Amino acid sequence: MKRIVPPPSLIRLYLALLLVGCLLSACGDSPSGPLIRIGAKQFAEQQILAEMYAMLLEHHGFTVERKLNASVGTTLHAALLNNELDLYPEYTGTALQQILNLPSSSDPAQVYQTVAQVYKAQFNLTWLDPAPLNNTFALAMTQDTASRYGLRTLADLATNTSDLTMIGPIDFDTRIDGLSGLQQLYGDFALRRYIPVDSNIRYKGLLDSQADIVVAYATDGEISAYNLLVLEDSQRFFPPYNVAPVIRQPLLDRSGQIATILNALAPHLTNAAMQRLNYAVSGQNRPPAEVAQEFLLEAGLLQDSH
């Protein structure tokens, strides 16, 4: 029986297709483009934002893997550097002080420009367009507790904290842009106790009288819902915390469309909008994905498939 030998051109074509298939498999690509791994910290706003990023990219044909369970930003930053993650929502003030250990600034544009330039030069990470929302830290109390201790400003804490308990995010008490930095600027005051908790239960602890002061974010819906007093930051300690996707540059080099897709979301993310979305999750117990999808539909960034 005569052996049939394929022509050389057919062999070359087969080998080329095999090579492409291997490369795609090694890179984790899907037929529609690279697999995009999105991370987030464990509180409502981050979960909502990450879901928005994921839904927008999926809407444009990308395959997304959600990794939405990091406790602190340094974990996510390390994951980007180790190629374990592709992007996540980060705040300019957090990057400036916690990641880069640079001095604080009250100028939002300057802070964004600084972190964007240093991240690109030092880490080959890119900051996409920042949103208008400024989710800066704040310390808040019930009106009754603030009145009882005569507290109106952060400066007042220097002489009135020994009997007070503060509740807040897991890393706030050690962050340079958190409690340790506050103590350096406003006086080395001592709290009775700091209670680190999942950010989603901070306000429950305050309202249940487990704590006297809560570490708040400017976009928290609970501030207005519970008529809390936000202590005045007269020294402007807390820097701007505008949010933006931070993404690995190699991914953008391969799929530049990602930047266009995610940048379209930025103008819609204001403090007022984010307060409403956050309270829908933390106050009304709605799933972050549901809240995110509803907002994207309202903004015209997604089309209803029904």
C-alpha cells in the first residue's frame, strides 16, 4: 500500500496553527482575547466597581475572571507585580502614601499625576482615567456621642480619646494615611481600643455601641442615612482618593481597547452616585453585581438584553 505524504505547504500550515494554539493556551487567552483577571478589596464600593469593570469588558467580548476577596490594597498590588492579577480599582491617595510612601498632597491632579508617573516608571503599571468621586477617609460619630465629648474636629481627638473606641478597616490603624499618620499630625493621642473589622460591618458596630468613632469614606451612604457627624479635617491630612483602574501595561499593549472601554465609565462615578450605590449594597443588602449592572444600564453603558 502506497504511503500518502502531505505536501510541505500543508505541513507548514498545520505546524503554524499548532504553535498559535500553544501560545494562546500558555497565555490563558480566550477566543475573544486575553483572559482578564480583575481584583477588588472586600468592601462594597470595591466590589461594585470591580463588577462594573468586569461587566463592561464582558459586554465587549472579553473573558473575565473575578478575584474579589483581597483584604488590603498591598495584596492586590503585589498580585499585579507577580502577574497573578491584571487590574483592580485603586485610590490615588492610597497609592501615594501606602504603596509609594510619598508625602501627602491636597491637590487631586498632582496626586494622580505623581502616582501615574511613578507606577509606570517603577512597576510598568498604568493608571486609567480617574473618576470624579473622591472617596477620602473621614472619622464620623453619632451626633449624641460627639456632643457628649465635645468633638467637632480631628484636632479635638488629641485630648478626648482615652475613653473612646474606634472601629474601621483591617489596616487603618497601621497605615501612614490612616491612624498612625493622624496621630503624628494631630498629636500622639491614644484610643482605648481600635477594632479592625470587615468594612461592610463598620456602621453596625458603631450603631450597636461597640465603638464611638467609625472610620468612614466620603462616599458612604450611611453618613447621611444615619445623620452622622463627620469630624472636620482642618489640617487636610487625608489626601484625595480618586478611583481609577490600575492595569498591567503588557495587557494594554495587547488589547488597547480595554482602556477605551473602562475610561468611558469614569465620568459617571461621582460621590453622589457612589453613595447611592454603596448604600444599596451595605444598607439594603443588595448584591454588588446587581447594583453594578443596574447602574451601567442607567448610564447607557450596557444594553438590556431582555
